[in-house]
Amino acid sequence: MLVFLLAGHETTATSLAFALHLLGRHPEEQALAREEIVRVLGDRTPEAADLDRLPYLTRVLKEAMRLYPAAPVMGRNAVAATEIDGYAVPAGATVILAPWVTHRHPRYWSDPDRFDPGRFTPEAEAGRPRYAWFPFGGGPRACIGQHFSMLESVIALAMLLRAYEVEAVDTEVPVSAGITLRAMGPMRCRIRPVEKEEPEGQR
Ligand code: HEM
């Protein structure tokens, strides 16, 4: 339970913060996300089954986690000596895998620094190696909370974006990589309540 709290809290908060920051810098994508939320949910409270009905919002979140993976590096210990791509790995060595690097590698991502949720359409995903995007790690020790986290994040984003417009104030956000990725300075944004359109006939 303790690991659930530790591993699940800051990671999800970081991913949501960067998703809002990126949407705050990209009003067109924010408008597309809000259009989907209003069309699918109307005024009702989202529930688990809505995840599949909010594909654009899911893509936004995946793209935010590509650019700002909450766990920017992770490691594995080699149980036996081996060779990977010509590099000798002695037994007991720690091998570092870095989503931060792979997620911005031009071999897998064109114009890698650009925010583009379109990279996560099913067709685009099928065209990439399985581990070009791995914010939740992989293999038997992959994140146990991956699906729960996507669910809570999409629901939280849906409720926030339905109610508020977000505009980024700080556009350059230097980050530092500890166990989790962190913004080194403030990541301020302006929020305004979304103006609701009045139904026909009541104008
Ligand atoms: C955006 C949110 C999250 C991210 C980016 C994330 C990322 C990760 C990563 C990279 C790992 C290590 C995987 C590996 O070494 O291959 C991990 C492990 C883990 N995560 Fe998450 N996580 C998130 C949310 C959550 C949530 C919500 C929970 C629980 C409710 C959770 C629980 C765990 C646990 C228990 C492990 C250890 C699994 C094991 O060693 O078998 N995580 N997570």
C-alpha cells in the first residue's frame, strides 16, 4: 500500500501538470480536447467506461508523458554477463534506460520537441517499435498502476478542461531529473471559467 501511495501520487500529479502546461501553450489542441469532452460527456460526471470514448484526451496525455516522462530514467541489474548492440554488459552491472532520451529520439519521433497528440493515433502507434514510448517501464516489473493512472488522469483532465480554460504563463520550464521529473521553477498558468454557450432560444 505504501508503494502504491509513493509511486502513484507524484507521478500522476507531474503528468497532469505537464499536460495542462502543454495545453496552456497550445490553444488549438486544448480546444479540440474540450470539444471532445463536451460532445462525449455533456454535463455529466465522467466514469471509468468513458475512457475509451475520450481518445483525443488520451492522446494528449500520452504526448505529455512522452515529452515529460514522470520517471525519466529507470534501471535494471544484469543477472548475467551479456552483450547488447555490441556493448559488453558484465554480470551485476546496472543498465540505465531513459524514457527522457528515447522519447525525444529523432529515429522514432519526427520533430521530437513538438507537442503533437496526433502521434498517438492507433495507426501512428502501430508504426513504432513497442518501446519507443515507455513512461510506465516494461516487462514483469512495469508499473502496476499504469491503467489506473491513465483512468484517473483522463477523468481529472476532462473535469478540469470542461470547467476552465488554461493559458500558460511560463513557457520555458527547465526540468531536473531525480527519481521523478520536476520543474525547477514555477509552472504558472492563468485559468478562466469556460463560458457556456446558452441553448438555442434562450439568447
Ligand atoms: C503517470 C503516472 C505513473 C507513471 C509515469 C509511473 C511510472 C512507473 C515506472 C517507470 C515504474 C518502474 C517500471 C519499470 O522499472 O519497468 C513504476 C513502478 C510502479 N508503479 Fe507506477 N507510475 C505511475 C502511476 C502509478 C500509480 C497510480 C500507481 C499505484 C496506484 C503506481 C504503482 C507502481 C508500483 C507499485 C510500481 C512497482 C512495480 C514493481 O516493481 O513490480 N504507479 N511506475
